[in-house]
Amino acid sequence: MSFGKASVRDADVAGRRVLMRVDFNVPLEDGRIGDDTRIRAAMPTLELLRERGARALLVSHLDRPKGFDPALSMRPVAARLSELLGSEVRQAPAVVGEEVREMTQGVGDGEVLLLENSRFEPGETKNDPELARSLADLADVYVDDAFGAAHRAHATTVGVAELLPAYAGLLLQAEVENLTAVAESPDHPLVVILGGAKVSDKMGVITRFLDLADSILIGGAMCFSFFRARGIPTGDSLVEEEGVRLAAEALQLAESSGCELRLPMDLVLGDSFSAGAERRKSDGTEVPDGWMGLDIGPRTARAYADAVSKAGTVLWNGPMGAFELEPFAAGTRAVAEAVAAAPGRTVVGGGDSVAALQGFGLAEKVDWLSTGGGASLELLEGHELPGVKALDDA
Ligand code: 3PG
């Protein structure tokens, strides 16, 4: 597949104002950045723009404020950016308006200005044409490196792209190419590991990959929707009711597909959702009342790791259990270690599995670690992302 969109590498940016959409929607803990991966991931495009003498105006959303909220200002991001770039990044007090316009006029070649949280503007999530126009008036060129927000048709991702020459940033392009390649040109066997709480979040990926993958390995609390659909007692485990119907549908689709849909064979149970819970292993998949399944068991972990070690391509999205509670982290750790050691191509998406890999110190061992949550799932489901579609064709 060819990416098909104009690349920032081919943009004429010297001495021009470039509005660069980034996804700096980073976790904040007491006003400090918990994980700066998304900021670091935008550095190659930003460095390229600076080397070429562009005047970069960065814009991103942060969380989901309803209007102005000082707790969700981009200030901590400006501080982190300044550290990463080794020079001070100024921060505008708003997204658009006269004061912002004046500040953008003062940005020199190779300099960077960070605009405020785009969601402080009520028109952002409505893709308001007036907001898009005001944003476009600030710049000569638009560059989109916000892969994580490319599934949102907002003023900073779509509206403004339609009004300026619009190029793909290096991260956005690499994300689309790496994730698309899993579906379009995998080396077989293609093994897909899916976990997390809800079948409904992953159903689009399950149905698509039942036609493409050699096996889909299910873990995480979503397996209890599958067990319930098969009439297996799930005790006090987390069960998504809507997921039970979807799981039944997936099991039926799997029968006529050439793909093996595998469920855990054993579990680790706890008597409550806490690190101090009483814990026991269950050799089968029945969960008695008073207990909940909080991790895949060791036999399942070994079987899944074995499948990963023989795969030509591995796609992993979603943890195998409550890995944030140490006594229930073993299944996710075993899968993470297997993915890190796999000889085939490995692609990991979804905030939790990425966080798990980082927590285990294995992130560097994976071929592609996506910065997108919802965006990576939508792309894997086979949808065209509005933020990508809006860019100029190559
Ligand atoms: C994400 O974190 O997945 C993106 O930044 C999109 O955020 P949103 O779901 O609030 O639009």
C-alpha cells in the first residue's frame, strides 16, 4: 500500500508559518506530565520543520475540557517541550484571537510557539468553520502529526486542513503505514492478541481479523463475555452485558472463518479487585461466586507466548488482566515478554498494553508501538481516518 498523502518532507516551509497539529493529550498527575511519549514522538517532524527554517505553531487538545479550564492548560507541555528542544517554547494564552495573532507574527525562523488547549474553544469538537478559518489565518501551511486524534473530525484536524496546503507529519505517516501493513501485508502466521475490559471496543477488529489472521488470542476481562456466551459461570467477574451478544456473534463467525479464536484455559482469581485480594489459581475457566477472574492463568500464558514465538506478525492490543495490581500482572507480563522476544514483526497499540510494555521496560523491543488508542483501533478496523483523509493527496 502506498500512503498516498503529501508528506511534510515535500512541503515548502522555509520562513513560513506552519500550523502543526500534534497529539499532546498526555496524562497529567498533579499538574505534571506522567508520560511524555506523545511529545517525544512528535520531535522528528518538529526538528525537520525547525531545520528547514519554518515558524512552527503547535496546536493540540488536552483531555476533554468543557470550555476554559486552567487545570488543563498546555503550560506543563510547553515546559517539557522547551527541555526536549533545548530552547524556550513560548505559550500562547489562547488558540485564536488578536493576542495570539500578534504572538504568531513574532515567531522567527526555526522557532516554536505552542497554542493553548484546542478544546478550550467550543467550536473545536464541532469542526466549526469559523474556528477553522481563524486557525487557517494564523498560518501558511498545515502539518498533521496528531495520529492519536486522526479519528476525530474536529476544527484542528479536519476543518483547517481543508483551508491550507495540508501535509502529513512523519509520525502520522509511520503510524498509518505500520498499522495498515499488519492487515494488508503480514507475514503469516498472523497472531492477534486482544485483551482489555470490553468486547464492544474490540468487536470491529475481531470481525475484520477473523478474515485475515491465523489466530486471535483473547485475554483480559473481555474473555468473561465469551465464557458467559458459552454458558460458563463467571462468578463476580466483570462482564459487559452487550459484550455477551457480541461474543456469541464472534464465536459463530469464527466457526466459518479460517482463523482460530482462542480463549483462556485457566485463570487467576481474586476475591476483590485489589492488590491485597485473596488470590487463587483455577485450573479451568469456571469462576465460583465470590471470586472474580483477574488474570489469565499460567497454562494460557505459556500457550499464548508459544503462539507469539512462532508468528510471522504479531498484533497486540489490550492487557491480559489487571496488570496494574502486581499479584495479577503475570499474564500480561508473560505476553509482553513473548512479544518483546518474538522473531516476527510486532505491532502494539492501545494505551494499556503500551503502558504495560513501558512498565516492564520492554517498549524498545517492539517494532512499532502506536501512540494512538481509538485512532489505532479504527484504522485496524479498516476505516479511513478523517484527519488523514483531509490531507492533500501526494
Ligand atoms: C486519545 O488519547 O486517544 C486521543 O488524544 C484522542 O482523545 P479523545 O478521545 O479525547 O478525542
